[in-house]
Amino acid sequence: MGKELLLQARGIRKEFPGVIALDNVDLELYRGEVLALMGENGAGKSTLIKIFNGVYSLDSGEILIDGQRVIIDGVQKAVKHGITAVHQELNLIPYISVAENIFLGRYPKDKFGTILWNKLFLQAQQILDDLGVPVKAQTELYTLNTALQQMVAISRAISSQCKVLVLDEPTSSLDDMEVRALFNVIHKLKGRGVGIIFITHRLNEIYQVSDRVTILKDGRLVGSYNTNELTMEDLVNNMVGRKINNSIRNKGQRIFADDDYILKVSHIARAPKVRDVSFNVHRGEILGITGLLGSGRSETAEVIFGCEEMDDGEMEYDGKKIDFMTPQKAVNMGMAFCTEDRRGKGIVARMSVMNNIVLASLKSISNGIVVNGKKRNE
């Protein structure tokens, strides 16, 4: 028996002022298939899935589900047609429970419109257990780390009984064990006939989970291939549009003088995650800090920048000893911090791009308490 076509996009075009984001793009997704949608940043992947999800309307072309042409002119219309997307930037409500987030807008109610809380928590817990997510449905969302919130978002998508599930960078905040749990869920969904569009920058994941690969470049379709017939070299070459030289050029290891450091961290601690951490960062050096989720990587960075107070230890910055740090002091000294929670802590979403850019440097563009508009614009 041949494969059953679930979702088909024909001649999709989307244009923004001065930019053609998608130009005559075709895509096919079969029932029970994982299709990897690949391309460099700016290739059109996000625009295409936002069209499927009803965030953008297409300028021309058509979308068919189960062979029937559909008009998707809103997110609710997409859900009605069985298409649900989980984006890299999570759209969850922090100060309500996990269960309420999973069934947001679809709470079980009795004939009088009263929410059936026991049924809500029970159904949510069943979905979480099926996914292998170690969370109680009654837990308030804000208490969970980024990885667990990602799994809650996937749980919400699955709860809508979707036919097509779009996963946009779903593993970006997951450790290896959580990735394996997610892949197990994906295989379960495949067995139920769900079609999955999978987007990732981790190329090895393509070969672990996908059946086919569709590649976009500069808003145009490069081609679709069976994953087992596409080498990683061919995949990369098709994404970038040229042959990549994979030869390793040994530039030699740079030697740093022991005393030429910009930052010295000595035995810093902040309960419960950061315990006796020490290292030096030299001028002109990139120091990588790695570890599994929960190992204290992010918490260490927050202590260094002064977001959290040190319980113990000391730091030196540019040769000066620092007994305690605050974010304001860190900025004044020439430090900057890009948080992992970009949306929640890294930007002020309701302010303009311009005001976000100058937010950390208002003192340098202000006369007293008045912002110099000309300097801000520049």
C-alpha cells in the first residue's frame, strides 16, 4: 500500500515590502511521516510554517489537507484543520498551572459552563505521563525550567488531536535524555498517523528521526530527498548552495599569559546550583562552559553578572577585586549578558527595537533624566 498524502502545499508565495520570503514553494507531507524542513537562517522556513499555522496569509498558491483545498486565515482555523505548531519561542502563560496551559481555551466544562477541574488535571496528567514529562499537572508553569516548559508546549499541541504537528527547534533547550524522550513521542505519533514537520539546526537529529528532507534556500525550493539517500555533506551543500570544504585547518593553539586575564572567578557559590566554581577568562579568549541541564551553567553566569548574589567566593574584573556584583555595576564595568530566556528576560517585547537596543546604555545618551532623541536614533 502506498503512502497517503496528508498535507500538500503548491506554489506558495509570500512577499513582504522589499523581500520575497517564499517564491513558488511546494511541499508534501505524508501521514505517519517526519519531514525535516531545512535551510539556512532566512531561507523561508519560519515564514512557511507560519502560513501553515495561520499567522501569515499566503499571497498565492494553495494548501490541501487530505486532498481538500483549505483556507487558513487564522491560528484557530489552522487548529480546526488539524495543524498545530510548537515554536522555538514558547507561547505559554507562566502564572497558571501546567494543565491549564495544555488545555488553554478548551477546558472541559459541565452543561452550566463550570470548569471540571478534576477532569482537566487528570487528562493533562495522562498526556504528560505519555510523554514521559516528570511534572505534575497542577504545578504552576513559572516554577519549571525552559526544557520542561518546552515539553509542556509539545503536550499542548498533542492534546489538540492534531493531524499535522510542526516542531520548530524543539530540542534547542533539551538535554540528551529529554531529546530521546521527545523522539520516542514522535515515533508514537507517527504510529498514530500524525504527520510531523521537524525543524532543527542539529544536523545529526535529521538522521535520527526524519524520513524525508525538504530544503529551502533564499525562499525557493531546492528539493526533497529521502533521508537515507542524502549524505550530510550533500545536505549542507544544498542548504548553502555551494560545495563546502570540510578540510580541517590547524591554526595552532593560542597561548595566553597566565596573568593576562580580564575576569578571574574564585570559588564562587550560590545555593543550590553553584558550588565552588573557579576559572579565568583571558583577554581575546572564548571560554566555553558546558554541562547538562541543571548542572548550574546558567546560574553561574547569573552570579557573575550580579543577577544573583554570591554566597561565597570572589571575583576580579580587569585587575580589580569585586566582593559583590550587581547588573548595573557589571554594565558600567563593560560586561554584557545575553540570557537564555531571550523573550522573558532579554528584551521588553512591547517596546520598539530602537528602545530595546539602547536600554542598557541610556546613561550615555541622556542629559540627566532626559533621553537625547538624536543620539538614541543614531
